[in-house]
Amino acid sequence: MTLKLETKTFLRHLVGWVLSISLILILIYKVDTDSVINTLKSVKLNLASYILLIVILSTLLRAVRWKIILGSLYRVSFYRALEGIVIGYFTNLILPLRGGEVIRAHYIGLVTKKSSFSMLSTIVIERLFDGLSMGVIILVALLNIGSNIMPKLPSLLLSILTIFLILLMIFLASYKKDSISKFPWFRSFKDRVCGCRIGFVKYIQSFFSGFSILNSWINALYLFGLSSLIWFVTSFAIILSAEAFGHEIGYTESLIVLGFLIFALSIPSTPGFVGTFHAGMTYGLVLFGIPKDVALSSSILFHVITFLPFVIWGPLVVYKYGMKINLKAVEVKR
């Protein structure tokens, strides 16, 4: 069983590395590397500093949003939530397949002395609202610039699917903690999958307890608005990344480029999203007439600045709490 688990983990990591390396080779093949190097040397540092400020602001907004979501389970300070975001982003540079999200849930479980499994559900809520808000933003952007760039239907279907998932989570969260165990179909499924009735129900209840914030439509709308604000703020960094090399891109177009980037980041990759990050943003910029060498240079600049604060702050937080990251098991020990 252990061998099978290790084999599956290895295969997932292998897929990420193969995809990342393939995308890097494709990008290198399609651009003049000397031109990219010369373009990077011409970067406007004042605009790069503005991009850094936008990344920091976006991180602060994410900490505010996570604090609100966590508030349905435990009262967490803004600083604790911010540290969790920093740890998650930092460990994403070390662990493949977004392993930093698991580390972030475990960290907040340690400091609050709550179940890490329930804390993981709050991160799932984040991703649901990220996807919902981005899907709606892209749909509106496409309607604004016309249908010549890409088909509208996939974005519409994605939005509808995400809304359905949100409604499903609200339905499940609306039940009392012990209600789910009373469903006949649940008992039958549970008995077949696991011989331990109490343990299975405990984990399910723990996970879905994190969705209690969605009991209120006001909370859901507030989280949707905050998630949209995060994307709107981040899109300015896309604009500045192009302007840092003397090229301009419109605000609506920057939102679609951001959509390309977010989609690329959902693909399995190496730690730090090397390859997928650059491919998503580069092809998005090229779509709107930005030269390939400038597009790739912009993606490199944005990638470096995006993770720069976490490379500096992340190790300090890890050291502060005496945390040890086990790369093989993807867990945190204190």
C-alpha cells in the first residue's frame, strides 16, 4: 500500500516536472533568448517597484478574506492569517502541486488548536470564490471586447458549474453537524468504504464545518466581492509588467491575460510554478499584440516579483515557529 502511494506521488510530481520543462523548452524555442535578455536589461525599475506594492496589497487583501472565512470556526487575528498566507506561498516554492495549501491549513490548525482538516475547507472556499469571481470577470471582459478572442461558451459553462458547486456547499453546510450522518445513503456509503463509523463521520463533519460561513448569502456576496477586488488589483500588475518594457495593454485585456495565467497555474507543475506561470502570461500577452520577447520578459518580471516577498518573509515565519517541512510526506512538524 505504501509503495502504491509513493508511486502515485512520484507520478504526480513527474507529470508536473514534464509539463513545466516542456513549456519552458517551447518558450525558449519560440523566442530569441538574446532578445529576451536585452529586454530584461531595459526594465523600468520604478514600475517594477509599483508591481511589488500591488503584490503586497493583494496579499493583504487575501489575508483579510481568509480571516473572515476562518472567523466562522475560530477567531483569528489578521496577523495570524497573514502569516498563514506567507507560509503557504513560500512552501509552494518548495513543494509541487500546491503543497503549500496543506502546510497553510496545518499551520493555522496548530496556532488555533483546531482540526487542520476543517481549516483545509476554508482554503477550498477561497479557491471556489477565486474560480467563481474570475469566471464572471472573464465572461464580462469577453462580452466587452467581442467574441473574436476566444469562445464565450466555456467561460459561461465554468461560471455556471462553479455557482452550482457553491450552492451545493451551502446546502451541505446548512445542516447541523450531526445531520449528514443521518442520511441513509451516507450510512450505506460509509459502511462500505470504512468500517469505522465514528471516525469517518468525524472527518466529514470537521471538513464541512468550515463551510458554515456560507449559511448567509450576505457572507457569500461579500466574499465574492472581495475575491473580485483581489483580481482587479492584481490586473494592474499585468499592465505594469508590460509597461515596464515599453508596451501598453488595456485594463479589460489585462483581466483576460490574468485569466490565462490563473488557468495555467491550475496545471500540475514544478514548485514555484516555473514554466506554467510564464506560458500562461506570455501567451495571454501575445494574444493582444505584445511581442513574444517582451511578453516572456514581462512574465519573468512578474513571476520574480510575485514570490519575492515570500522568499524573504517565509523563512522567517518558518523559523519563528520552529517548523520543519517534510518534502516527502508534505506535512509540518513542530
